[in-house]
Amino acid sequence: MLQQYDPKGFFDEMLDERGDSRPHYRKFRQCFEGMTPDEFDHKRQSVDLAFLRQGVTFNVYGDSAGTEKIFPFDLLPRIISAKEWEGLERGLVQRITALNLFLHDIYHEQKIIKDGIIPPFYILTGKHFRREFVNFNVPKDIYIHVCGTDLIRGADGGWMVLEDNGRCPSGVSYVLENRRAMKRSFPAMFEQIGVRPVEHYPQELLKMLQHIAPAGVADPTVALLTPGAYNSAYFEHTYLARQMGIEIVEGRDLLVRDARVFMRTTKGLRPVHVIYRRIDDDFLDPTVFRRDSMLGVPGIVNAYRAGNVSLANSIGTGIADDKVMYYFVPRMIKYYLDQEPIIPNVPTYLASEDADKKYILENLTQLVVKAANESGGYGMLMGPKATKEEIEKFRGAIEKDPRNYVAQPMISLSRHPTHIENGTFEGRHVDLRPYIIYGEKISIVPGGLTRVALRKGSLVVNSSQGGGSKDTWVLYGDE
Amino acid sequence: MLSRVANCLYWMSRYIERAENIARIVDVNLQLLLDFRNLDEQRLAEHWLPIVLATGDEKQFFELHKNATGQAVTEFLVWQTDNPNSIISSIYQARENARMVRDQIPVEFWEELNRLYWFMRTPQARQSWKDSPTDFFQQIKGSSLLLVGLSRATSIRNEGWYFAEAGKFLERADKTSRILDVRHVTLPEKGAPVAVSQAEALEWSAILRSCSGWDAYKSIHGAEVHPKLVAEFLIYSDEFPRSVQFCVTGLNDALRKISKVPEGKFCNDAEKLAGRLIAELQFSTIDEVFAQGLHAYLDLLQVKLNDIGGAMFNAYIFQPFTNLEEEIMVQQEEQQQQSA
């Protein structure tokens, strides 16, 4: 089915320039070529139908016609060899370790500032730096409990970190559901090819949540705090809660008395000890952060400060998501761990450094400009593809608030064969988001979420902007 | 169990039951029309209007429609999302509630409810309704009954189950009483009718069929259809699973499983009211009902059922959700006292 496929122009995950499979794709290709286009199409449709029937959907904001959509799923898996994964894993562990040390430091001694590694200006002006939490000790000194780090591969096939998501990264439920769908569709392949499982993610997550319980609580009650059924990731919230066997609560289900958190049950109030919150800091507690938040729980921050409830992720991790801080991560790795970064950053220019700013403004048509604190593919300028107006709009914004912008060269993301229609396949750009859990130890479920930009030529993989996903297979071996 | 979760389970099963019962009412009335000839507009309105009245949504109806034609009434009861109690709205609501408590319900149950929801959103659903309303209603009923069966066969019997049971029985008792009330304009205000015309007999058997009770009724009373016997069957039978008495007993059992308070005692108003209603049903007769007037009796019965629902809400769900400003004040006071 891949005869017409053109792997050229970009780094292709599956095929080399001559159209031969890379070694770790060979077994899959054999199985895949043994299938007729009709068989493939049939499997594709039945997977889509199953997702709709099971309600594996995400909510689309501002779309009243069909507010729920299935996350488009492509049946061709993205495959990573054991050796390659081993390197990525080490790189990710290194990175989350450094980020945690960084957060602990800037919320305590701030040595990295005093030693002149990061200018204080950048931290103190960080939109998500929570100065209320300076000198506060988070349980077990862990800040980022769940991290979704976005990885990409450039033209030469080298891996790079695109961004760190240290607040509430979403998408892991699709990793689990995609795998289930693939196992149903191609049961024989898994055994033949040797794919490492991902199904233990909920157990790992629960273990971590129990690990951070307040001292002295032997049998902690763990709950997942969701913004509610209209949040785009609501499916994921119920999915994880069900898989972990914990209560899923909304802000209005919780109540704080005497700096302790309780949930309202049919038998009265019951204490809650650990909260896996899928609400941003800003909305968590209207007595501390945004007063107009209807999603949060008044007093929960006070309970957290009193050590009566643990939160994952901790409050204040957003500063590590700041795209300006991203620039400094390689320096953090050097400073705290005395190591070279195993997975490099994408070269980045800071608009608030004069030389960089000059370069950015002169080369806007070549660069990707990002707002420091936006996500989901919003607040971004793709220079080479932008209109004149868009470029001028960003020029003005950068001049006005340089602290809030960074720029990167346009990376030609690697591509992966992807089903387009009627049994034809074309290369589409992909990234990879592994999910890292930091509890008693750091554990990473093999692979992660491979997102694919389904629109031809598009580099934006976000689900809100026409992205889809693939199952990600990490092999036991290298072939 | 979280109060909000209990509330969702309760409403989820109420709405499923509601969708099924509306399908029953509309279906039987459409079929009934086939038995009559030469109906003028006046007669048609007399046929359809009571059905709207029985659902208790006449105000809503006349905001949306001028006349109670068959077209308008069925549209209103089946498809109109502006009617919060239409079949489509009920299915949407049931699914929305289920979605909020997906971790509490069996996967198969969720998938069937979700399938029904997506089916209602397809153009095929409307087409199937146009082509053969009976087949369409059969689908709705079938899906609802499948859901009832699925939950019986797969749900763990925890508190949540009993909240869902309570919702189901409360809704069913209410709807049976409303179906029974559909022909009340043909009855004398007080007392039972003496003679019953053939057309009336057909209408009363339609009531039984609305409740899937025709065969059960025949096995007890033969083919003779009399309003008094029909009413007695649908209110007092302790063997027929859609009768008021049967449902209130089921509701009472569910309430006692939730609180674990034995029969003969009560720990909240819901149990008190349910127990009282059962006693009334046990120690009254159909002659007394007709002496009071069937419509008046059923009206009062519906109020009592409503009160039980309200009392349940107060006992289990409604621990006053404090308003935000007040709650912020409370937190500030608490924190000041701690630092003092």
C-alpha cells in the first residue's frame, strides 16, 4: 500500500530516502503489506466507530453543532527502537530532575539567580511565578509530578525538546485508548513485533499520588479534581479516575474547614488527602488566585499550606512552562547536575535580549515566534507561512512586550506515513509527547502520544487545530 | 458516595425511564388513531391535547405551537429540544448525567446509552420515525429496557445503584399515574362511569398498552375493559411492575437500602413520606379513589411523589452549596483565627 509513497523532503520516520523501511519498521511493514486496502479500510472505520460509541471524545470550545469530536486516529503506528528509547528516557529523566531542582531552588534559596545563571528579571516577571510560595516546602520536595514533554525530530532525524508541560499535561488517555484500539484491530502484530505495554500508566500514577500523601495518613483518600464535564479533557479525567479507582470531584464537591479538605457525600463530609488536580493554579482557589473562579475550592491553598492536603502537580510549576525558562533549561541541567543535556533544545532567541530582539525583528518571515505563556498552538506566528498583517501584528506585540516572546527557527518536523483517503498514504508531520511520572522514583511509560498534523504541510499537531494521533510502539528490541 | 454523583445517577435513570414512557404514550396514541375514522379537527384536538396535559408541559407546548394537532404534539414530545421533557431532551440529559459519572456505571451501559444518543442525532433517526413510528418507538423502548437489564445484570449493588433505582421507580410511578390520567375528561368528576362505549373501551385499553399492561390485565380481568378495573390495576396491583404501588414499594426499598434504616422507622422525610404513601395505597380502595374523582386523586398522588423526590434531594444531595462570597468570608475568618 506504500508504493506511491514519497518519503523525500523531510526526515521520514518509517522509510529512508530510497523508500526502504528503517530496521525497526521492517516487521511491521511485512504485516502491513500483507493486508489488502479493503481490510485496512474496514479496520479504520470500525476503530472510528468504536471511539464514538465509547465516547472517547474531546469537547470543542465555541462549536455548538457537535460539541464533541473524536480525536482523529491514524492506524499506522509510530515505532521507536529499544535503543533509541533508552536514550530518550535518560534524557527525559535528566530534564525533569533538573526542572524539579530548579523549582525547589527558585522557591527557596534562589542560588541559580545569585550565581548569575538566570537573570532575576526573567523569574520575577514570570506570569506563573508564585511568590506566595517562596519558602514553602512541597510534599517530598516534588514539584512536577506529571510532565508531558514535547519532543520533535528535525531534518537530520535528531531529537529535540520543543517544550515542557509541567502543569496539567493532557492526552495520556489517548495513549491508552489508542493502544486498546490497535490491539483489537491487529492482535497478531503485537506478539510478532514485540511491543512494550503502556497499560500500567494508571497504576503508576496512583502509586505516585499515594506516595505524596500528607505525613501520618496511612490510607489516603485520593481524588481527581476536574473543571467539569464541559472541559475539553473531561473524557480523560473520568477515564483516569475510573482506571485508578478514585473519586472524580468538581470544585463544588469539596469544602474546606479548619484547613482540611472534605468532599460532600451522601453520608456527610469525608476527608480528602491527595488531589490530582486538572485545574490551573489561577482557578484553584478564589481566596488566593482569581476571585471569579467558579471551578476552584475556597480555602484549598490554605489547607495545602497547612500540609493537610497534597496537590499534584504542585502550585507554581507554571514558571517552568514559561517559554523563556525553556531557554535556560540546558543551563539548569549544567548547573544542578553538572551534565550536558542528553536531548538538546531547539535554538531559541529571547526578544528581551537586545541582540536577539534585533535578529528576531529582522527575520520575522523566517522564524516561529511564540508567546511565552500560551499553549495549544495559540499565540504563535509561523513566519514563513504568515501574512503581512500577521507579521506586523507580532512585530508590534514584540516591541511592546519583549519579555513575553521567544523565537525559534522553523524546524522541518519529521514525517510519518499517514492514511489520507481511499487507501493512499502521505507523509504528515509528527511530534511525540511522553508522560513522565515523578513519585518515589521517576517512571516513563514507553512511548507516549504521537500527534500528527493531518492537514497537508501543516506543522501544528494540536487537537484544537486539526491534529490527530497515532499509537506509539516502543519495541523490546531494535528490529 | 459524592452527593453530586448520587444526584447524577438518580437523574440519569429518571431520564431514561422518562424517554421510554413518552415513547409508550405517543406510540399507543398514534396506533389508537388508526381505529377511528372521520376525525375532524375538533375530535383530533380532543385526542391529542390530554396527552400534552398528562405530561404537565402544556404551558411550554402552547408557547411553541398554536394547536394540538397530531403533528405538533408528536413533534413536541419526541423531537423538540425546547421541551425539556421530550424524548430527545430526556436522552440528552440522561447521557449528560451519565457522562459526569462514567466511572460509576458499567462500560456496556454507557456504550448503549451513548449509542442511543448518537442515533438520535443522526438523520436516520428522523427518517425511521417518519417511515414507521412504531419501529422507531420500539427502538427507544428497546434501548431503555436494554439499559434497565444491563444495569440489573452488571451493576454492583452499592449506594449508587439504589439512587438510580429510586429515580427509576419514582419516574415510573409518576408516568403510570399520568398515563392513567389521560382520559380523565371522559369521566364524571366524581364516581365511576356506569356504561362504557366501544370507543371508550378502546381508549382505556390503549392506556393499558401504554404501560405494557394489556396482557397482564387480560389475564386477571379477561377482555372486559372498564375504567375502574384499569385504574385499580394500574394503581394497586402489587404484582404488575409498572403499577403505582409496585413502584412506590420499590422506591421505598431503595431508600431503606441507602440509609439502612429498617421498615417501620424513618430517618429522613423521604422515608417518612414514602412509608406514608405505601400505607395509604395499602389501606384504600378503588371505590374511594373514584368517589374522590380519579383526576383529583392522581393529581394529589403526583404531588406526593414530587415531595418524596424533593425530600430525597434535601436529605442526601443538598448540603447547601454556600455562595462563593460567603465561603470566601468564612475562609478569611478561619485563617485570621489561626494566625491569632
